[in-house]
Amino acid sequence: MAWNLNSDRPIYAQILEVIQLRIIAGQYKSGDKIPSVRELAAEAGVNPNTMQKALAELERSGLVMAQRTSGRVVTEDMEMIKQTRNMLAREQVDVFISKMKELGFNKKEILALLEQAGGEQAE
């Protein structure tokens, strides 16, 4: 996953989302050590302080845990990872539905489009 950061909202919040996505997608697995602040900051092209702020927020959420001598690791709480995945998915669904309603689609039309798109994806 690329670090597609832009200036429309706080960089640390975007970094937080990228790392969350990496965790729920399995790029960083439960119990895995994640790269250091400096490594991640260099990879993302941001100041280490900004990366530290995002990682501190992930620690507060419990998705990442700091270990005194070995850096940070992804939680082993699979239920928390599942809840985070569902929360992020729900946010995307809400955005999608809102945009479709702005385009004038009703629930039935949205569902029909999803069915059609799902069939095309399977091919």
C-alpha cells in the first residue's frame, strides 16, 4: 500500500489509516513487529514526529502495543483487528451511500448497481 498523503486533512490521521489498513489486510500480522518510527517516516516521506504521533494514537486504540526493548508490535487481539476492519468498512459504505444519494440514486437502485458490479468483479 502506497503512502498517498495529501494536504486536505492532517497527515498523522492519514498515516494512521494506512497503518490500520496494513494491519487489517494482513501486511502487518497479529504479533508482528512493525518498522521503527524512523523507517516508517522515511518510507512515507514525513517527519518522524508526525509518524510518532500516528503510532501513539494506534497505541491508544490498542491496535499496536509498545514493547520496551523491541519496538512496537501489532496486537494479538484478533477481535480488535476484526472490529477495526468492520469499522473501516462501515465508514466506506457510509461514504459510498452518501455519494450515491447525492447522485440521485435510491436504495433499490444502489443495490442493483452493487449486484451488477459484483457480477462483473466475479468474471
